Amino acid sequence: MVSGGTYGTEDIIHGAGYGLGILLLLLTPLVWSLPTTYMIGELSAALPAEGGFYAWVRRGLGNFWGFQEAWLSLVASIFDMAIYPTLFVAYLSRLIPWFSVGHRGVMVGLAVVAACALMNIAGIRVVATTSLWLFFLLSAPFVLIVLIAPLKMGALASVTTAPTTSTVGLMGGLLICMWNYMGWDNASTIATEVKRPQRTYPRAMLLAVAVVSLSYVVPFAAMWLTGVPSSAFETGSWADLAGMMGGLVGGPLVARGFRVALVLGGMMSAFGMFNALVMSYSRLPLAMAQDGMLPPVFAKLHPKTRTPWVAILVCAAGWAMCLGLGFERLVTLDILLYGMSLTLEFVALVALRIKEPNLRRPFRVPGGLPGAALLGVCPVLLLGFAMVHSESEQIWGMSALVFGGLLIAGGFLAYWAQSAVRKDGWVATAIKQRKAA
């Protein structure tokens, strides 16, 4: 739910260069990911509830802010989830350029959305098993690159690469780096479907930070050894660069084999990320419906797999609407909206320490109340930077910051609207359904 391997990180090196880009990839998890995983470790261990971060904020800050947490996460998901079909098409087009013409790429993206929605309706075990094997498969080509690179130091320094179309600079590279290290809280929404969540979540989070960091840094360090210029990187370029690596150890057939392997890996990465995140985001409408904040229809479960099939289908329709907005624009909006919801989670951590000091916490952020309060400082500062940068990104004739502000304001209006409609019986229906369950 956080990382699909090295795919999608290419623009970081294009914008920042090898040295600074690798430094960003090493420092970002320390100031961005690690505080987040510590916060999630405490809250998910103390409150392993359906809906995860929505439930934490609602319990710590009340119904209004709980609703805003869910609203921000779901709206952010509309842009976040459009990124993965976009990456899927970017890699597919490297292999078959025909798909980059006209609306063919959008149609492929729609097919990815539909396939993942159906797999999620089939159940959590199907999604988990698929994601695990996809991770092993998509990582295999990078293992070969890392093994070959030390034997071919400087071999690609004189090779002329195709011109790139990327316009990402240093600041854009940092934003993409933040995007590649975010999403740790997404796994919390399925806590009631995980064995021993109090023990499993903290250990999994801390281990995953290390694994994800290595999966980003090591392949770039290997390519740096070969002498490939950093300007050769852009979204999807791993395929061409892998072909060059294959050419160093064999003929054209080996080069093509390497290239195809990276393309397939990139496609599997995007598909696997999207598939896992469908599982996470679809539990938010389910939990809200169970709390009476959305119509009861969102709480409908498939009779065999017990998955929220209505929520999955409605969310899939929303995600499909943003296909075609472009990678960097989607990332900018995603970070802006996700950042606001993450800030609420850090506030909820402190609020629960004050309101419920005796709450059982199998995993606890060290340092007492001051430690919990200081934990969110670095992530919030990075989010402030993202907000400043979003002023320069244009969406439908306005800055991304203004557009994001309108979406955030929409959460206030939506809460007041659902509060008025709730009087017609949503709450009573939700209570009856929970008693029946």
C-alpha cells in the first residue's frame, strides 16, 4: 500500500541528480515516514478498528473531524488512485507505443480499475496473496541490474540516451519522493481483518520502512555506477535503461528480454498498488455507514466474501473520473489532501493521550506527551512546503492550492448536509444493522 518497488521514482533522480536524489530517498523516510509509522503503530495497536485512521480521529476529536478525516482521505484517493493506472499505461506504452495514442491509454486505465474492483469483491485473501507475489516478481529485474552494475562500472557513460520529456525539477522531485513514501496509514483500515493487529502492525510498519528505502536507493546507486546520466530518467524510463543493461551482458535478444521484464514489472507494480489500495479505501465508506454518517447501502457486504461491494463499486467510479490528468499534477493534489488528513491523525494521537491516558497501548511512542506532540513536527513542515509548491501547479484554470482548498471546504458542506439527512433514519438503520451483525 506504500510502495510498488522502484517504479515511479525515476523523476526524483531526473530532478535532483544522483547524489542529491539518493540523499532525498535516504532522509525522507527519517523525517516523513518514520514519525508516521510510529504514530500509526501506537494508534493501530491501541484501536484496531474497522476504518482505521477515520476511527482514531473520530474517537479523539469527535464526529465532525472524524468525518473530515474520511472526506479528505476519500477525495485524496480520487487523485491517488488515478496515478497507478497512469503508471500502468506509461510502462505499457514503452513496450507497445500504440497505447499512447488518443484515448487508448484511458481505456486501459479503466480496465485496470474494473479488474481490481472485481478482485477486491472476491475477498481480502485474494488481494493479499496477489500483492505478495507481484512484489517478488516486479523486484526480480532490479535484482539482476544490481548484480550486473558493479561488473560494468562506467560502461554506459558514453551511451547516448533518448531525449526525455520530463520537466520535473528539484522541488518536484522532493514531492514525488514524499509521494513514494506515503500511505502507511492505509493498512489500518482493515485492522479487524488482520490476525493479532496489536502485535503485527508496529513490527510490520518499522520493517517495511527499511525494505521500501532499500528498494528505492540500491537500484539507483547501481545505475550511478554504470555512468548513465541522471537526465535519462523519467517516468517509465527504467524499461529503456534495463535494455541497455541487458545489452552489456548479451546481444539484442538479452537486451529486449531485460526491457520487457522491466515493462511487465512496472505494470505489475501499478496494478498491485491499485489493487491493495482499493481494499483500504473501500473500508472508509463501510465504517462511516456503520456509524450512520453515510446511507446504509454503503454497509452492504457480499454474502460470500463479506466485502463491501457497494463501497468498492462507487469508489471505483470516482477513481475512473480522474484518469488522464497527468502524473505530476495528480501527485501534487494527492499530497496536499492526504497531508491534511495525516495532520489530523497526529493531532488525534495527542488528543487521545490527553483524553484517555489509561487506554491500553501495546506499542507507545516514546517521550510521553511531549514526544507524541513533537512527532508530527517534521511531517507537517514538509506538508507546508508541498502547499507552497502547489501554488504553481494549475488545475482547470486555477492553482492546485486553490483547487485543493475548495475540495477541503467541500468536506464542511458535506458534513452539514449529511447531518440534516441523518434525521431521516440513517442512524437508527445503522444501529439495527450493527446489532444484527
